[in-house]
Amino acid sequence: MKTAWKYALAALALALALAPVYWLVTISIKKELDQFAYPPLWWNFAPTLEHYRDAFGARSFGRFLANSALVAAGSTLAALLLGVPAAYGLARFRWERLSFWILSTRMLPPIVTIVPLFLMLREARLLNSLLGLGLLYTAFNLPFVIWMMRGFFDEVPVELEEAARLDGDSRLGALVRVVLPIVRPGLAATAVFCAIVAWNEFLFALILTQTEAAATLPVGIASRVTQYEIKWGAMSAAGVVAMAPVLAFAAAAQKYLVRGLSLGAVKG
């Protein structure tokens, strides 16, 4: 009986979580008349792809998609390249005060920093550029990468590195050939988080970009809201397309998201 209740609660939680996604998908394939029907049409409607044609028909949509992919991939890779060595140093050399200051950079709400960041990027002539936006996302993801990866490095026994160094390997070689393969689940989870943050970010992309050449997909979707109308169908279609790369990336990294057995196999 308890097992049945657990499955029932899990099914209910899953339904509540997927309901907005289902609504988004159905709005993207409903005709405008069916979108505002009352009572709502959950499944008995004639599907159409006109909203997808409307979304993809605009030249700018492909540019928005490419900009988001470039910024998300570049900032995630840069944050990992900078954050992983820093996290390893904090895990092995125990710089506790420095760790707190790194974490404190995540405590400020983003809206507080938008004005100084706007002025700094303007002075550096990086305003309205993918490079400036990528640097900004890298800076925001870096504290999370350091703290997340530090936890994984703490769980790797130091004895494994010492054994590698006794065999003639350097500290860097032990990190690359011994430690990083063990913490691949942590790398995957951290990369997925960073990619999602950069892919979905809206506030800074809206304020720091003024033209389609540097605007990202969230800004492009929001541009469907005008003073004359709101294109719910086109926005929903673009939203469905925006979900697909993140879901594909998370699915590809799924096997690494569960911690490997070696993280706890040599403990105790």
C-alpha cells in the first residue's frame, strides 16, 4: 500500500511539473481561435504548424538561436577551464577565506550590478557584442563552478594522487589523468547547470544588446510582445524550439549525472 502511495504521489508531482510544458506545446500547435477557447481545449483540437512557420520564417530567429548557442557553449567552456583548477586548489590547499569571498559574489541580485556592468562594457567597447555577453556569463558561472567542483574534489582520496606522483607523474598530470576521470559526473552536472543559466538568461541580454546581431534567443522570443499584439502561438513555438537543445544536452550527459561508484568505493 505504501508503495502505491509513493507511485501515486510521484505521478502527481510529474504531472504538475509537465503541465506547463504540455500547455506550451499545445499552444504552439493550436489555431488562434482555439488558444482562447473556454473551457480550454486540452486535446480535442485540429493541430497546425503555422506558428512554427511564423517563428522560423523570420531571418532573425536563426541568428538568435546561433547567438545563444555560441554564448552558452563558450561561457560554459570558459567557466569550466577557469573554475576547475581553482576548485582543485581550494580543495587541496584549504584556502577557506578565499572560498567565502568567491561564494559571496553570488549573493548579490543581478539587477544590482547591471548599471556598473553596462558602464564597464561600454568603456571596454564590448557593449552589444557576443564577446561581452560571454565574458559576463563566464563571470557569473565561475563561482558556482568553483564551489560545485570543490565538493567533488574533496571526495577524491588524496592517496590516489600520491600514488600517481610516486609513479613519476606531476601534480597537473595526476589531476588530468587520475582526478578528472573520477569526477566526470561532477563536470557533467556543472556543465549542464552553466549551459542552462547562459541559455535562459534574459535580463543582461536584454539590456546589454541593442541589435539583432548580438541578441540571444530569450530576447528574440520576448520581441514577439509588441504594443499592438502578443503572438502567443509564435512565442510558444519558439519556446518549444528553445527547450530542445537544453533537453538534448542534458540527455547526452545523463549517464554522468549520477556519481560514479569510485567516488565512495575507497572510503571507510
